[in-house]
Amino acid sequence: MPVKPHHPDAEAAADVPPHVIRQVLQLVASRGHSAERLCKGLGFTPENLCDANFRVSYRQTSLLVRRAMQRWGDPAIGIATGARQTVVCFGLPGLGMLTCATLGEAFQYLIKYQRAAGALTTNEMSILDEHHFVTEVNTRFHDPELEPFFIEEIFVSGVEVSRAMVGSHFRPARLELRYPRPEYAAAYSEYFRCPVIFNAPLNRLICDMAWYHCPLPTHDRYMQDSLQAQIDELLEQETPRNDLVESIMNELRGSIDEVPALARIGEALNLSERTLRRRLAELDTSYQRLVDQVRYECALDLLKRSDMPLIDIAMATGFTDARNFRRAFKRWCGMLPNQIRQGAPAPRLIPMERAGSNSNAAQAAV
């Protein structure tokens, strides 16, 4: 088995919706284990998983899965996790699948947006021959201990969704896995209902072409193009993130009216203040920048969705008066709060080198 290079920065990229984590937590919680304890020290809480915009990294997911495996006690946890997935669990890509005409077309759409659907593997679908099509799966990082979990989860979730879309009689022609036969191999045969080959050259799920062309009952040819265009636009707005940055911002969102010192954030993340500052500098950002980002997000939400007076919004975002808040808001986006209230589109946060750092109040808070 080829060894893939280790990329710690890539492992920390918070670029995946936490669909797998959600299912793992629910699975383990069904046996009485605490979801809060499983998440402790990972930079997020179970409540964060309810946020549609929340993202996790491979590092965070792999740490949580290892903890869950210890508590679950059943080595077939990857199969159990995948069996919980539904097309809704894939988020917007799942909705896009439902607009497609056939099962094969739906999975081609899902693979196009696999990262947005929460995949922690790289997946490709192709026509094998005139009678079969194949889905090939590879892990993103060399992690032999967790490879079976991630391969099981992705193949089982694909079969589970296929059965939900075209009928419970769906079954592959053959499953090929490149890792050794595990002690619970019988669970594979029981779930997939097809021949399973271990120590194969590749991880592949091979299916009859008849399933590729199987029509979907949810297809609407009048709505397909327009719905997919809207979904595509939303999905293409995604920007890369980092799990350390996301963890700090999650801490800030819970206390933005009284910004904690960076040392306190470090305690929550089991990192020293010095280490935090160094790592943020390596990511070309700073604690002040993240404070500004969270304050700006909060201010925009309150300006758009509430009738709160400006002084109350100022207090809610950590300012002592409306004047300082207005000055900071202008520095953040080049506009005044009232312009947003009047319907002006909200711009992105202005880079610090252009915005400067003239807000004494904001600096003093950090």
C-alpha cells in the first residue's frame, strides 16, 4: 500500500461540513456516552454542529473518531455510521441529487461537490465497461488505523442513500478493499449483499449499469436546471478555513460582548498564549483580526434581523457607546451601520492592512 506524505497544514484545514461527526456522536450517544465529553478539547461543542456554516478539519474528525471507537466497543463502527446517513445528511449536494434524472447522474453530482457533502475521502466515479460502473475511494491522508472506518463510512452511506432513492433491493456487484480482512468481515457481506474482496489493489464499489440508468422518482425536468443553478451558486461561495481559526472564533462567538483575553482562549484549547500568537501569525492573521471578524458578523446579523437601537448593538458586540461602534464598523467594511439597515449589501471585512487599526476601543478589548 503506497504511503502518502503527511501534510499537517492540510489536516488542519477546516473545510468539511461535520456530517460524519454528527452521525458518530448520535451513534455513541445512543449507548449513553456524553457527546460533550467526546468533543472536549477539540475546538467545538455539540451545539456548534447545528450551525449550517460550521466546518471541521480531518484532524478534528480523526481525533473524535478514535475516541468514539474506544467507547463504542464494536470495530464495525464505520458501517454503523454510514448506515445512519440519508440524502438530507449531505446538505445542499443532497438536495441537488434529488433533482437528477437517474441514480448515476445523482452520484456524479454528489462527487462534483463531495467536499461540501462532508466527504473525508477522495471519490471518483467512472464507467468500467459496458455492463458496470465503478466508484473508487481513497483516503486523503495516510492513516492505516482509521482507513477502514472512512472507507466503510463512505461506501455504506452511498449504498444506504441508493437504497433510499431507488429501492431496498439495490445491491452492488462487487466490493474491493485494499486493506486486510478484518475480524468483523461478515458484517460487510451482510450489509452489501455482494462478494467482498480484501487486499485488493484499490478500494472500489462496482455496480451494474442498470442501476446507473435507474430513474429517480424525485426528478422534475422543469426544475432541475434552475434548482441546481441556485445550489451551485451557494456551494461555490465556500472559502477555505483552518481548524484553529474556527475554534477560536467559536469561543469568541459565545462571549463577544466581553472579549476574553487570548490566554483564556488558550486554556480552552490547551495551548499557551505564545503558541497561539505564533500559529496565528503563521496563518497570516491575528487575534484582533478574528475578534473583528466575529464582531462584524454579529453586528451584521443584529442590523439585518432586529430593530435593536444602535447603542444596544454596540453593547452586544463589546463596545461601550454607539460612536466607537460606528467608527469600528466603518473600519471593518467601509460603510456605516445605517446603510446596512437601509438595505445596502454587506461587503466583506476589509483586510487589516487597508483598514488600519485606529479603534482604541477594539484594541483595548484584546
